[in-house]
Amino acid sequence: MAEKSLKNGGIEKPDFLLTFCCNALDYEKYFRGIQSIIGKDVPIIGGSAIGIITNDVISYEGFSAGALIIESSRHRHHIAIAKGLNSSEKNAALKIADALPRSNDDRLLTILYDSIKKPGTSNSPPIINASSGLISGIESKFGTDVPIIGAGLLGDNTFNHTKQFCGSHVDNQSIIALLLSGDFKAYSIIMHGCTPLDGIYHKITKIDGDIIYEIDNKPIVKMIDEIYGHKEWRRERPVLLISIGVNCGERYDEPVEAHYINRLIMGILPEGNGVRIFEPDLEEGSEIQFMLRDTGEIVDSAKRNSQSLMQQIQSDGHMAVLGLYIDCGGRASAISNTAVEEASEVQNVCNKFGIPLFGFYSGVEIAPLLGKSRGLDLTGVLTVLTDG
């Protein structure tokens, strides 16, 4: 794979390599194999992924792996690594921020981190490293003028431990930051296709971290029972049809997809008295809506938003040179029950405009939403780099 990437790009002196593979592979052997081709002086970053997306491949079964090698005279890059994510997301993020230099032509900060703090069991959902503390820690020192995109890494849909490629070695419970600067621009757009179930706003009345117990002073488990009309959903990890939505836009406007954050429901607690969500960023008093994962809208949204982004780039007079797609593993057709892969719509648009595409399936997606970088679930984030 590494040899083919070098040949396809006509690359002689790689700046860095971005690569992901699933848990079915031996990470150490995989890393050393790539290193034997590109050399030990070239940083290798990435790690676990449920699957890979390119211009002609969508793969999340078997031994999925993919690599993107960058050689460019239009950019500078700086890579920073911080450990201790499972001890304190914010402290690890502060270390990252301290290690990143700043310049006037900084364009994009990409962060990759280990999603899994503690794997789940047959009776209990996993515990997740939170993107909210990570983002706030970086922004408190680094600032908010450079957009952040990124992902919480997963190696499979069972939420087992992950691995990370940290430049020169394989590790876990770390944050990897890639800062790109230079003569180019970065455009990004989010897409999810989740729609409000009924438009009704509810208030969280009992919550502890990432565990919601009560909504509107009623047990949330019983409320979801009523939505489904049965209790079979309680066996799902994660819950497939319903998510928790937060409207970051105007409360009484027509629902706008780009204004919503979705929180995946990881599953019911063993005691049956609450549900665990993917991020601990909600609190008592937060207003939420139950969201429906509309299979048709998931695909339509991918097509519509990808085309919209490319039209915006063309309207601004720029030429797209690379597409990076960070896609929630829950959006794959095998999980979301869509008739086709939504990522195929992103493929089609990138192929139509002749743009190299590299993507992977993740656990959490990070992207700007209404001017602030946020952790997202059940979302696809397409970022396109253009000429200056």
C-alpha cells in the first residue's frame, strides 16, 4: 500500500503519512511495514478506524486499511503528541496547545484522539474520552481563529480498545495534532441527515456526566419505550433509530441540519434506570430534542452538502486539490440500513470534480459549527483543501 501511494503520487520526499486500519490487523506490524518503505524519518500519524473511504473504495469489512502520503511546497506542517488522555482530556489538550507554534498563515488544525477510555461489557456501554474538554483545552491556549477538524478513533463497531500512530511509534490514550500552515485554504461542511422526531423541546432534569436519567422529570428509559412502542431497543448498543439532538441555532426557526449536534445513545445502563450518551457535555437544564435517523435523508444530505461545498469553492474562484472525509461509523449502510452507502455520494462529487479523496470511519467527528469547533456524533465532515 505504501509503495503504491508513493508511485501514484510521484512522491520522492514525503512530508508525512496519514494512515488508518481496522482492529483486525496487527498495528505494530502494519506500522513497521509502512515505515520500511517510507523511512523512519517520515512521521506516520493516524491509527484505528472502522473502515476506509477513497475515490473508488468504501471498505469496513475484513482487513481494511488506507494511506495518504503528502508532499507539498504549499504548506508547512507541525505535529504534536500528548499522552494521558484517559487521566484528563483537558490537561492532555493543554500540552498539545503548548507544543503547537503559531503563525499568521495557520489554516487548519487536525486532531485525532483515542475514543475509548474503557471498553464496554455485555451488560454496560463503554466509557468514552470526551471531545468537549479536549477542544476547550486546546482553544484556551491556542485560540479559536484556526478551524479544528478531527476524530475520536475507533477500530471496530464493538468499541474495543484502539491504537494510534504517533509519528514514530504506536500508542494509545493520546492526542495527535497536525497543524497545517501556508498558501492554501480549507473548506469544511457537516452532514448528518437526522431530523427532529416531533419538534418538541425537552429539558434534562437529571444527568451525571454522560448518563441521562430523567427528561422533563420523567425517566428517559420509559420515554424511549413510549417512542418505540416496545422495549426491544434496550438490547441495542448503540441505539440505532433515535439520538439526542441539541439545536445550536434559533429555537423557533425551521430546523436547519447544520445547526444541530447529535449525541449517540450508547445503550441502557445495567440497572435500567438511565442511558449513556457518547459525550458528557450536556447538563441539567439543557434543552434537547429526540432525533430520528432518517435513512433517506442521510444519503440525500451527503449528496446535497458535498455539492454545495464544491459550488462554494468554485464560486470563490479556488481549485480543490484534496478532500478529507471523516465519517461516523454509524452512517455506514450496514449499520444505518440505508439503501446505498452515503459515502458513495461524497465519492461521486469528488470524482465529478476530479479531487483525490481520502476518508475513514470514526467514533466522534470534530468540525466547526456556527463559528465554534465542536464534537459531533452520527455526522460526516468533508474538508476540502484548495489552492491559495
